[in-house]
Amino acid sequence: MYDPKRPPLAAANHDACLAALSGVPVIAAWGMGVDSTAMIIEWVKQGLPLSAVLTADTGVEREETYAFLPIFQRWMDRHHIEHHVVRYVPKRFKHWPPYFSLLENCLTNATLPSISFGRHSCSLGLLGPSVILARL
């Protein structure tokens, strides 16, 4: 949420960034890809505070991505970064068959991901409840 008393962080001013982040939780979303991995590594290298890293597992990542998961988790452990992987776990089965991954959701509901229509939106509908529960 935007607070007019607290201006946006200026990436070029390291001291201002540290001061603005002082005392507030900083949580990074790690998509297990190159960009978010590089961002977290650089963030830590810059000495900026990082409270936790959340990874939302869609259940259909590439084999190589899942192989990299424990490697980067060990790196985060060595740097004392709290990290969590959240997954969608159905509790009520209003759809049959029940789905446990983004792919199964698409197949069950006869839908395609938004990227196939030229849109670039997140699959937060599937992962939102998992991320909210991870905060509790």
C-alpha cells in the first residue's frame, strides 16, 4: 500500500533503502528461476535485510527446476534466510476429479493458462490460499 509519508525506495541510494527497510518485514517471492534467484543473491550481497523467501509450487515445474530447489535452499540456510515452499492442497472437492497442480486444474476445468491468450498473469487463484496460510 502506498504511504505518501514514506516515498518509494530509490534503488540508487543504498543508505536510504536500508533506512526505509529498517524494522519492516521484507519477503521475497522466489519463482525458482534465473531472475528471482539473481535478485535474492544480489539483495543478500548488498547486505539488505530479508525476512523470508516464499516459493509457490505450482506442481508442474520442470525436473531441472525441482533439482535446483534443494541447492538454493541450502544456500539460503547458509545465509540464515528463512524460506518456505507453499503448495495448493484441496480441502473441499467441489471439482471432480480433484486437482493438486496447476496442470490438473486446467485439465479438470477444460481451461488454458492466460499466457496462451497473450496475457501474462500469475496463477494466484490456485496459490493464493496457500500463500495466505503460510503467513499464519
